[in-house]
Amino acid sequence: MILEDIDDLVEAKPFVPFTINTADGLAVEVQHPKWILVSPTERSMHVVNQTGKFKIIATNLITSIEAGHPSELPEQCQRN
């Protein structure tokens, strides 16, 4: 289940930022483990960015998760 994968990423030590992609084309970056909250019903989640703005995501619209960002990966792993 994708929510279990998100939980694993949030709890990972060390934390690695990840991106949540949705069916409507939204890509939301999770920059810190304390900046994401899944509702008790697991139907939605809130993701806050460093400026305090947030997105509310319907969990049934999540299509994929991408862990890490090219600038944070070792040089040999980056795409050209």
C-alpha cells in the first residue's frame, strides 16, 4: 500500500526528501518528516513547505512516490 511506503519514507533515518505524485499531475515535495500529516481516516494528507504553505492531497489520487532529488544524489547517479 502506498501509505505504508510513505510512512517508511517519513520514518527513515536519515530522512531523504521525497515527492508525492498524483493522478491530476500534482507533484508535492516532502522536505522534512514533520511537515507531513496523514489524517486518521487515511483519506487525505497535509504537506507543508518551508514557507508554511500547504497542500491537501486526497490519498486515493496518489499515483507514485519519488525518493530523493537529483541534486542530493551522488554524482554517478544523476541523470544528464
